[in-house]
Amino acid sequence: MHLYLFLLFFISKSANDSPKETIVFQNGEDGYKCFRIPAIVKAPNGNLLAFAEARRNNCGDFGDVEIVMKRSADNGLSWEKLQVVVDNGADQAGNQAPVFDLTDKRFPKGRLFLFYNTGIAHEQEVREGKAIREVWYKTSTDGGQTWDEPVNITIQVSKPNKPEVNPKYNFTEDWRSYANTPGHGLQIQKGNYKGRIFIPANHSAGPPQKQSKDYIAHAYYSDDHGKTFKLSPNVNYAGSNEAIAAETSNGSLLFNCRNQSGDAKYRIQAFTNNAGETWDEVKIMSDLPDPVCQGSIIDFQPKKGSKVLIFSNANSQTKREKLTVRVSYDDGKSWSAGKEMYGGSAAYSDLVVQKDRNIGVLYEKDNYTQIVYVSFGYDWLEQ
């Protein structure tokens, strides 16, 4: 009898911890040819808000691209109808980075920030100095149902040399291409930097260089709930670009970047003790192989033990495939071998902690034909 009860408990627990998948964005839906660049956050009421770039005509990065959102009230088992959040006409709006400000006393139910970029030309043309990408944010105080007017923060968080576009865009640094994250933004929840809104980003500077060495990762942050922004220093690694950050156990953060140069097919990490005001160390992470793609990272507090970091990416150095989730028990200094979520074609992903304390990952699957959501228990990672 005791053995039977144990087996019943084990089977039930394993079933609850095992990954469960739901399609969130399917190519062709609502007249869009392609959905890419997933980002996801949990609202204070527990709803999950999934964002993507809805590409009207093809899967290319540039063109008629809107930012869209879907909402789930049941931990990702079902999703409401698609909602357009940002529409830049026939041009591009993308690189959405959502984050909730949970420390502003004016908004006790939380205030959702959505940072994004707009563009009027292909990335290569922007790198060649023929156009500019601007940086904006919108806010919502009702969980993304309605949105305030957009705010242009380009002058605070970028350094373009395009006075013909705007006289204020007259920087000697000549930042050209620009992109947030991709993935969710970060707000630090404890310690000396509690309340800091931190958005990983990257830019190119000056004319294009071989191996994309004109790219470099940076971040911008606000300590006054979005009234003003400051820039972090550049990460000291030419070719670093798409980045993500997570809060560490001491109330600082870890910065994790894609290596666009491809000189080493691994992730780049920048360590800091002052939440991105300076970088103490920048290193190639040989336990995080990567095919030059995007990755996601979150912090998580298990029921037992210390806080951990959880990371997802395509676990390959040749193809965008084998979506894998890993754990770090030492604030990102080292990473586990990980658990493979999906062995086939998989690219960009974003992680979230659900209201039931399970973990979710929103990711691009099967050659960018769909974006799916998978949830699993933390115990599954350690099985």
C-alpha cells in the first residue's frame, strides 16, 4: 500500500513537473506572414503577457512590422486574441522589452513599461549611416489593456550622429544600428539598487567592420520610474550584441550577451557589483555554447535552498536548434549541463516565472513557423 501511494505520488509529481506546450503565435494568423522575437512578463495579478513582432509580408527583420501581445490568465494553457500594441505604419516597430515597475507608489498595482525601437531602413543601411533607429517606450497601468502615448528617449539612451534627422542627434560617437534586448527587461527588487529599471541593448558604432566588430552591447537604466535614463558603459568585447540581464543574489545583476563576431561560439557575460554602472569582468562562457543567437535569463527562488539563475538558448554551435534550459547556483559564474526542451529547430526564447511558481519559456520553433509556450516545474530541471 505504501509503495502504491509512493508510486502514485511520483507519477503525479512527474506529470506536473513535465513540460506542457501551447501554440501562442502561428504564422498566417490575423494576416501576418511571420511572428518573431518573443518576450514575456508576468503581471502582478498573475496574467502572462506574451509579446512578438508581427511581420506583415515576410519573416525578414525589416518592413511592415508591428508589436503585438497576447494574454493568458491560466498559466499559459490558453491565450486571448491578438492585440496590436505598437503600429509604425508601413515601417518597423520591434525589439520590444517589457518590464513591470513594481516599486512606484503612484501605481500600487504596477506599471508596465514596453521599450521598443522604430526604423525606416534595413539594418545594413543603418550600419552604413543612411538611416537611424530610435528608442521609445509606452506604459500601461491596466496590464496592457490600454496604453499611454509613446515617449521618445533616443536622446538619452543612444548617441547617433544624424543632425539632419534631429539637431539633438549630433554625437561624436556615431551610434548607428540599435536594438533592445531581445526579451524582457529587468527591475531590481532588492538591495541598494531596488527599483532600478534596466534594459539591455546593443548598438553599432561608425562604419561596418569585419566580423561585425562595430557592434557592442550596452544597457540603459532609470532610477526614477522612467523620468530620466542613464547609459551603462559599453561591454568590453567588440562584436557583443543582443543581451539579457538578471538580478543576482546580492541585488546586483548579471549581463549575458550574444557574440555576433562568431570568433567564439559561446555566450559572453559581464559581471557587475553595482547593477551595471561599471563592469568588473567580461568573459567568454565555455559552458554556454551558442550558434550566434539570442538567449534568455531569469532569477528564481526554489522552495528550498538559495536563489538560482535559469538560462535558455539554442544549445548548438552550428545551428539554431536544441532549445536547452540551464541552472546556475553561483550567480552565473558556472552553468549546469541543462535539460533539452526541444531537439529540433529552435531559435529565440524568453523565460518567465508563473504565479504557480512553475517556469515558462516562450520560444521560436520549427524554422520560425510558430512561437510556442512551454511550462515546467523547477524539479524537472534537476531530474
